[in-house]
Amino acid sequence: MALDAEGVWCEAAVDLAWASGRAALFLDRDGVIVEEVDYLHRVEDLALLPGAAELIAQANQAGIPVAVVTNQAGIGRGYFGWDEFHNVQAELTRRLEAAGARVDLTLACPHYPEHPDRKPNPGMFRKAARMAGLDLARSWAVGDKASDLEAARAAGLAGGVLVLTGHGLQHEAAAAAIGTPAFRVLVRPSVADTFWLLRELAQS
């Protein structure tokens, strides 16, 4: 298993030397890339959201590293285990590959309720940066919860996008309050409305 010393899943799909010094696109998984299912752990419940594979594929083509950072409290609560997580990830990888898309780096924190790597804490973002030499100050994150954006801001990212899929509608007001002059916060209907981010990342 791809677990680090803190029990956090840290998996690179490819040699990440090429990503050093680049701005990355950080994506939450549930509610952003795939449909929100409470404690997703069955392959048959996996469904890609429209636009997700296309966004990732275009990021790949533009040389923008793509990292998934996801809380997986269901593991910490004993609802399912790493084997189930791995099976879902393998199927997600297969479906993305079929669409010409690749996630470069996946980090998943099972700890609940508190841990430095669990969003809204920035640990997973910082681990991703160390693993691939990413430039966090020029990177952006997309999530469906205020905690996704809080973690991105704490990690020193340039900005975050709240999508209204998943839990997004319930977090819109909280997300708006997270923005600062140094951390831009925007709200979009779904990941299909974030393709402009690729230009932002490529030009930063």
C-alpha cells in the first residue's frame, strides 16, 4: 500500500521529476471528480461528473500537474478499509485513462476527527508539494466544501474554486468568507465550469 509514516495514502502515478517548480491543479475527489456518495467505497457506486475527465486531460496536455487530495474519514471510522479505497481508485484511474486523462498524484487522509493532514489542515497539500516539487504559491484548488478551500489557503495556494456539486450548495457562504487579497475564492456550478483555471495555471 502507498501509506506514509502518518498513515496517509500518497501515490504517484508517474515519475514526478517533470513537475518540479510547476503550478498544480489540486482537486477534491468526492463531489468534484465523482458524484458524492456517502463514504464511497463500492466500485458500482462510482460515477464521473461531467467535465471532470476532460479537465484533467487538458491539464495533462498543458503540462499542469494534477493532484487529488481527499479526506477519507470512512476508513478512520471503520466503515471500510484501504482495500475498498484502492478498488475505487483503480476503477477511477481506468475510467480516466479511457478518456485520455491521468491524475499524477493522489493523497488520501483517513484520520478523524483531527489530524494535520485532514482538511481543513494543509498537510496533504504540503506533502504533495514535497513529493513533486510543486509551486504551491501559484497553484489552485477545486473543492465542494469550505474545508477544501481553507486547507488550500493555509497551504499558501493562489486561490480556490468552490463547485456547487456535492456539498457545494451548503458551503457557498462559508467559502466566500475564506477569500483574502492573497487567496482568491470563486464559485462555479461544477468542475465543467473551471476550464479557465488551466489558462490561469499555465500563465502564472
